[in-house]
Amino acid sequence: MAVDDEGPEDAGAPTRPAPQAPKVNRFSRFAKLTGLGASVTARHVAQMVAGAFSDEATAAEGEKRARTRSAEQVTKTLGELKGAAMKLGQMLATDPEFLPSEFVDQLSMLQHSAPAMDFGTVKAAVERAFERPLDDLYAEFSEEPIGAASIGQVHRARTKDGMAVAVKVQYPGIADTIRSDMKNLGSLLVMARAAVPKERVDGYLDEITTVIERESDYLNEADNLERFQIVLKDVVGVRVPIPVHELTRKTVLTMELFRGRRLEEWLAAAPDAQKTAQGQRLLAAYLEMIHEHGALHADPHPGNFLVLEDEAVDGVPPIGLLDLGCVRDFPIEFMDLQLELLTALWRHDLDAMQRIWRTMGFLDAKVDAELIYDWLCMLFEPLLVDRVTDFGAWKVHEAAMRFVLDNPSIKLWAPPQEVLFYVRVLAGVRALLHKVGMKVNAYQLSRRVVRERGLL
């Protein structure tokens, strides 16, 4: 498998080469984003007007068509822009409950297949990074990409000593668009600033910008690949590609070639017992990252997991963890605070809860503690009730939306920016367990983790 920052499989769906790299001018990118918003809004206003004069079935069908057209337009535009704009689309598609199915179906394509740049641009980018001809670097280098995503695209290659590798090549100039893209997106978040304190929204944008900028440095990703060989060494059946440091630069990453099938594709045909085994591996991997090392693989969408062709481990094929550019590190003491908050929920200890979330930096001056307790109990229900939870059936977004509508003050309980990617990882892992159809007693599992950390 060639390892892209979105993790397409080696065989892969055919990509659609584009004649040039994505636009990098801030104002042209801003115009494209604002034009997209205006077009989608106009389409749905028109459908609302038309629906007012139609019967229920006709109106529903019209709304579905409008959503589908909008989803296609949004996906096409973000795919062309790439960078932070496209990364946002990938994030939105991570959780199938978060958006209408038409948007999830379209945006999920950005996780493994997006418009690619032509080979001439790729060749020039590699040669510029190394200041050497491409033929001097690799024995073989495929002209066709096996995956294209938000920051770069991946090509299959072979080193001079015969190692099969995946080479990720960054889109020229895309790193320079990240900060301007986030400023553009910030300009479009006027509604969010009305609901959440301005300093929090600005902090979230800063946090996302910092993490994505770090992701655009492939030297950093190579170091993460090396580090996660150690982080996950005790998790059976989970692998991370080995980097080739001598063939890596800030904009070019060479690593071990993984071969296999995307997780979602594999799940569609796998027996239930093997699905459960993969779900257990994913849980074990994230528990190890979070509570033993404080190092989070912060982009847990399905496109970043590959079921490998390697020899089965305990009767189940191993799983490959991809895209180690998006990693967020936390002090282990901060991770322990999350577990202490969980124990306070178990005890219904409001005083301890307030002490913990204030230590973490949450704003809560205008929010009733009992209300926050109810909110957390809803979000973390599987961890609070001693029973097996079917994550394939458990849905939380609809209940959460109703809760916010009934209790708008909960929006003032704003987490600090440092927690943003931790929350994203939790949501992403929940979405993975949903796709796997995982059935597990998460309460007993969480109590075991708390005991192992000496907090119970």
C-alpha cells in the first residue's frame, strides 16, 4: 500500500489527474469558498420555496436532490482547493451522524481519492526538494498516483536497493495556503463566534492551523513514523510504515509500501468475528496512545486504516495505521485528568467535576454544574453504564442536538483549544467503532484503564 495522508489502498480507485497544482492565491481561494457558500445557500432557499407549494413526498424528493447537488459541489470545490479547506471536509466526513448522508457519501471520497496533479509537476517537485534528478533517487517511480489528498499525493516507487516504497509528494505552494485558508474560514465563522466566546473560536482556529502546518512538514511525519513503531510495539496486529529518512525532505516523504484494502471495503465482506477483532485492535491502539504515551494519531478517519495482505495474526489480517503527520501530543498528566473526570461522573461528584474541568481550562461561569453533568452523561453513556454497548446502533448526535436546543447555555461551556483534537479523536474512534459494529462493555474497559493508571 502506498501510504498517503488519507491512506488509499494500493490497488485504489482511479484518480483524475488535473493539469496543474491547486490554486495558492489567498483571494482566489477565498472567492471560491464564499462563492461555494452563496451557491449552496441559494439552492436550498429555492428548494424551500418550491417545497412550500408541493406535496410532502415531492418536497422531500426535491430536498434530497438539492442536498445531493450541494454535496457534489462542495466535494468538488474542496477537492480542487486541497490544503486546510479540503482537510475540513475530511474532518466533517469522519462521523456519519454529523452530516446528512448525501454529504457523508460525497465528502468521504476526499479521504482516499481526490483530483491529482500531473506527473510533470510531481517530478519537478521531487527534483526541487532533493536538487537531484528523479532517476538518481529511485530505481522505479510510477507516473500514476495511487492516492491524492489534502496536502500531497502518493506514488508507488522502488529504491535503488530494491525496497518497495510509497512516496508522498506535497502540492507545490500548498503549505503557504494553510494559514490564509484558516483566516478565510475564520471570516466565514461569524455565526460560530456569536454562539461561542470569540477567544475560544480564535483559539480553535489557531490550534487547527498549528496542527495542519505541522502535518505539512514531512520530516516531522517521518519522525512520527519512527516514534510510533515504539508507541504501538505492544499492540498485536497493528503496524505503522517504516520511513526511509535518506529519501525524505520537508515536502517529500518516502516510506514502506503497505499493500491491502481500505478498512471500509474490507468490513463490507468480513465475518463478524474478524470485524470484532479489528475493533478490539483499534481500541487497544488508541488506549495505548492516549493513556500510556499521550500521543494521539489525530486523524482517525477510515481512509487512514488499511487491512494488510501480510500474514494473519491470531487468524485476522493485520491493520496498518496511516498518516502520522497529524499527531497531537499531550502531557500524560492531562490524559489522567480525563480519567479523573470520568471517575467523578461515576460518583456524581459535582465539586470534583468542577475542579477538574476548570484545571483543564473549560469556561463554565454561566453554566449550571448539574446541566454539564447531564450533558457529559449523555455524551459518554457507554462509559457510565455497566452493559455491552452496540456501537453500530448507538447514536448520539440527534440527542445532543436536542439537548443544545433545549439548553442553549451549554454552548458557553467551551473547552480550551488544547482539548480540540482530543475531542476529535474521541469522535473519530466512536465513528470507527460504529462502522465496525463493535459490541463491547465500554464501562468495564474504562474501569480497567482507570485502575491501571492508579486512579481507582
